[in-house]
Amino acid sequence: MRGRGEARLIALAAGVGFALSACARDNFPQNTLAPQGPQAEKIDHLFQPVFWIAVVVFFLVEGALVYFAIKYRHRPGRPVPAQVHGNTRLEVTWTIIPAVLLAGIAVPTIATIFDLARQPPNALQTTVTGHQSWWQAEYPDSNVTTANEVHIPTGKPVYITLRSDASGSQNGTGPLLGPVIHSFWIPRLAGKQDVVPGRDNHLTIEAPDPGTYLGQCTEYCGLSHANMRMRVIAQAPQDFQAWLQQQLQPAAPPPSDVLAIMDRLSCGGCHTLNGVSGATGPYEGTIGPNLTHLADRDAFGGDTFPLNAGNLASWVRDAPGMKPGADMPSFKDQLSDADIRALVAYLQSLR
């Protein structure tokens, strides 16, 4: 009796938790059931009828199973029913009905797939590359590169070319990994799209209103797959143009002592700082994110950690300790507290 009571309590708690989670659905930042923009709405318009058809089928089938299990359950003294071969008419019927139902679902599904794959006219062109494990966003028409954030103008379709970093990753101190598959997903703006090495895939997004739309990689890609996040920031057209112009400005020049630290750590071998040159030449690395306007972003480390002095200091000291598998090495044995404070102050000035 005690075990049965505990099972009932667990079932009740699970049911209450499920019901409460449904009540707050509009507040979830990655809620695909609260679509924004034409692409997400097309997916939702396909999902809704298919979902309710599935609900009806589920209750019909499960209801029949429960009914027959109870009605024809074994009772003491009841003989075993005669075993007969299947009814041909019934078997044909329950084969034809699902086939017709699936054919009816396939028509709008295929139409939606082709509609979403079409490149809209006059779309803003962007390229998003999946690295290990962060996203790089480029605007080829404007020569702007940023990381983990895609800025878009409201009311305009954005055609994203999705690529996977062909160089692979060191994945921390382990062996060199080859290119891996990622999956780009901003739930409230569009469906998922795989990012496959050696192949360009495409995705269209559009936001009707200004706001921030969160997303992440949804294809397991390494130790920090869960820390490979992304955000789309939709801005009014004039604000978006102002952002583009601001991104074209060079980085703030580092103080000489900070530049000496950065040269010692070979930061230019991984990161880009537009307009900054060190002892070995311009800072034009492509392994890590472009840091030219780092302080304008809301988060870093794959859009995982809020961008503040404390998190930056911990990252500079020991990035793998914060994010398993990070390509950036640990510098905790090479930097003093004063060095870290100086580096963090410079990073926070990059606007």
C-alpha cells in the first residue's frame, strides 16, 4: 500500500508540474509555440492541425486498447477465446485510413518545406559559421563580423548561409577533432537547420518587432554543446544601420602594457582586433571570435556567460575551467592578478 501511495503522489506532482509549465508558455524565451515572423508562423500553421490529428488518433487507439483490455480481461472460469485469423476487411480498412491520413498531411508538409526553402527577393544576406563551440556571424555586403549575435532589421527577410568550420577543433587538451555537424535553431523565428561540413545550407528568418530571440545548437557537437548558444537581435531599420556603421569602426587601441601582455600570450594568433597590430603584425586571427566590439555584446563564451568583469576575469584566467573543451588555453599560471585586471579593463572598453 505504501508503494502505491508514493506512486500516486509522484504521478500527481508530475501532472501538476506539467500543467503549471503550460500556463507560463508565453514567457519561455525558446518557445516554438509562440512564433514570431512569417517563417515561424508557417511552421506553426502546419504543426497545429497535425498535432490535433495526432491527439485524436492517440485517444482513439489508446481508448480502444483500454476498452478491450478491460472488457475481455481474463476472469476465473472463463475459457480461453478461440483464436481466429485476422479479419481481411478490417485489416484493409485500418491500412487505408492511415495511408489516406498521411497522404493528406504530406501535401501541406511538402508545400511548406518548399516555401521555406525559397530565397525571398531583396533579403539581407548573412553568413553564420558554426565553430567549436560558438557561432560567427558575417555580413558580406558590409564587411562586418561578430560572434554569437545576429543583428537583423525588423520587417525584412534575412537569408542566412550556414556553414561549419572546416578546420575542426582542438577541443581543449584532447586530440584534434575534424569538422562536426551543428544545428542552428532560433525557435521563435524559424525551424532547425543542420550546419554540415563541406555544404552550405540556408535558412530565412524575419522578425516583425524589435526584440531579442534566443536560440542554440541542437546537434551534439562536443563537450560544450550545451554552451553553444546564439541570439538574434531585431532592431528598427535605422537602428540596424547605425549598428552596422558602429561595427565598421576599428578597435580601441590597447595601452602599451596590455599590448605587451597580449603579444606574450599570442592573442593575435586566434583573435581579430580591427586596427590593432602587435609585435608580430596585425591581430587578424580566425580561430576565436572577433573581439573588436566585444563589450557591445550581452554575453560571451558561446553566448553562455553574461559579459561582466567577473566573468571576463575568470575566462581570461582559465577558459576551459568555465567551458569544457574550450579552444582557448588556461593562462592561470602565466598571468598575475594585475595582468588579468588590465586585460579585463581593456576588453570592457571595446565598444
